Amino acid sequence: MKNIYFIILVLIITSCKSKMDDTIKKGYFNGCKKATVEQLVNNFFNNPKWESFVSPEDDKYHLNVSGQIQYDEKPANAIIQFEVLENEKWQINAFTINGEPQEDEIILELVSEMCNAN
């Protein structure tokens, strides 16, 4: 009987996780409505990898995408961290290049470059 409850719990968590991931992946940036976030990432990042989790620090749901981008005309490792807000809204919570946190201006430039690359 415990196994059935465990299976049901796993299915519920998986279903919610998938829905929250899709909220971001199938969503659009405010300044770029011509492609979904997932399409922009797939066209801009080499071998993007997605990973979602609930942060133990703030109990918020996060979706990270990592991969390689071109930065200063060289390959660089990048991570964009999205954060799910209320009412199916989300925002970019952090962006790193080669492990170095980037400022808001660089995040805006990233979104613009991703949009223009499509």
C-alpha cells in the first residue's frame, strides 16, 4: 500500500514540475514575442541542459538552463536561472558566464541577442 502512495506522490510532483517548466519554456520574454524561451535558448546555446528544483533557501521553484555560448568571440559556459513567481509569471533570477554572476544590463543584452539571433 505504501508503494501506491509513493507512486501517486511521484506522479503529482512530476506533473507539477513539468507544468512549471513549461510555463517558462513555452513562455515569451516581454521584449521578444517572436519565439518561445525554449526556442530562443535552443537557437542560442550549444547543447542546452534544463534542470528544475525548489530552492531550500527561499522555497521558490527555479529552472536552470546551462550550455555553451559565444562570449567575447570565445566559447563560454553559461547558466540562466529562471524563478517562478505567482500566477504563472516568471523572471530571470540569475545569469552566469564561466561561473561569474552577471549584472542586469548583461542579462538584458543576453535576451536582446537571443531574440535577434532568431
